[in-house]
Amino acid sequence: MTTEYTRPLSEFVSQVAYDAFPAEVVHQVKRSVLDSLACGLFGSHQPWSEAVVGVLPEPRGPGAVAWGWPITLSAADAALATGTFIHGFELDDLHKEAALHVSAVTLPATLALAQVAETPVSGRDLITAQVAGYEAGIRVGLSCNLGILKRGFHNTGVVGAVAATARSEEHTSELQSHHD
């Protein structure tokens, strides 16, 4: 992508504001969060999830919860683990046209970063980050016209990085410092 496309997207995402959301959007985000939590808890002790948790190191510094496990991990590892938990059984949300399971990448990143943030993260902040991630990920996914999938790659694994990091700029250094 050139800046011709990425600049407008990044400007849009940086300006997403909770107060501009219709009540229906807030309601749907809350439903998506609850659905993802349920999928994640269900998936937390599947064999593939246990394998992922088994290879992740203990955190160096403040940690984030690994859903369904009595442990904490670095924010990056907690996001990886919970994303695996949510998406591992393919019961999670799907945007068909973008071929993207967007909550499986946005919610783990958002919640992990919120847990290690130096200042409290409000519910409004969480919802705003989710909406920004949904918008960014789905727009990029739509622009691919399933081209990634047709080349043998899973859209969520490729486009998901855009969705997961859409509003994380203020916490990126925290995430990196806890992962090093």
C-alpha cells in the first residue's frame, strides 16, 4: 500500500471517537466482546491452546491475564494466547466480505494493553479501540478482495495485524518493553 491509501486510513482511525458512535454500534461492540470472551474461555483449554500456553515464557514485568489460566503473560504473549483461544475453534465473529475474524485480533490486543497500561483504560476507551480496529481491519480486508485467501493465506493472520494495532500507538512502547 502506498501512503495514498494508508494516510487516509490512519487519519480516520486516529479520529474515531466514542461520542460519535450511534447507540447501535456501541451495543454491537459489547455483543462482539461478550461473544469473543465466551469463545476464548471455551477455547482456552483446547489442545492447541494448551500447546501455545506451554511454550510462552513467564512475563518480565507487569503481566496480562491468560483467560482461563491461573497465570499472567507479557502483554504480547497474552494477546497471542487469547487470540488463539478465541479463534482456535472458529466459532468467533466473521466479516464474510473481508474474510476477517476481527474480534479475535482486536480484543486480545486491546485487553492485554489495557492490563499493562500505566493509566486506567475506560470502557469507552476499550470500545473506541475496538471500533477503530474493526474499521481498519475490515477496510483493508475488503481492499484485498479475498486475494490473500486465494493465495493460500488466512486473512485474519495477515490483515489482523492492522486491526489489532489500529489504536495502540500510545501503548506500543509498553507492549514492546514487556515483550523484550
